[in-house]
Amino acid sequence: MRYNEYAGDNILRDAFQLYRRNNLTRSQQAFSRRILGMGPSYYSCMVTRNRQPSRRVLETLMSVTKTIMAAFVGNQHFRQPYAENLNQAYDQLEQLVARINVEMTFVEVMDDLQVLEDA
């Protein structure tokens, strides 16, 4: 069995919606290029085909998300009560990083199982 056969939710769709909702990306093409490090049609193709991202794409998504979170922490308004949007975006990105960690662990387990099945 492969990871794609087990994964239910599409993490890319959820990540794009989070980035879009928080005005961190303007379009699917920009998300594909700037956030995922792929070609401009990568996101739309993956979602249309209901495919899960590779480990490399998950790692890129995590790295970019953590970089954005670090920029938020450096903002003088971070965690101030009046900076509700900034704080909310940070919390949502933090949840995304936790989910990516789970997805990457799942990918590793599925890869290990595939190796055992092939042996």
C-alpha cells in the first residue's frame, strides 16, 4: 500500500486555503511556485487528481511556513491584543506545521511498509 491510498484529507488544499485566507499568497500559481517550490500548475494538478505531495514538497512547505512564522515572531506587534489577525495567522501556521510533521511521519511509515512488502 502507498501513502496516497491511506491519506484522506488533502494537505495541499488545506494549506493553500490557510495561506489564502491569511493573505500570504495571491493565487494557486504563486502558492505552487513560492510556497511549494514547484511549477505554477503543480497545486492545481495535485488537487484535481487528489494526489498527496511528496516528502520533498512537504519539507519545502514546512520550511517556508516556519520562515513565515519566524518573521511573525519578529514583528513588534506579535502577540499584542490588538494584532488579532497576525496572532491568528501565526496560530494557524503553527497547526499546519504540526500537521505536516504528522504527514511526514506517515509517509515514512508507509515507505518502510512498502520496503517490507517488496522484500
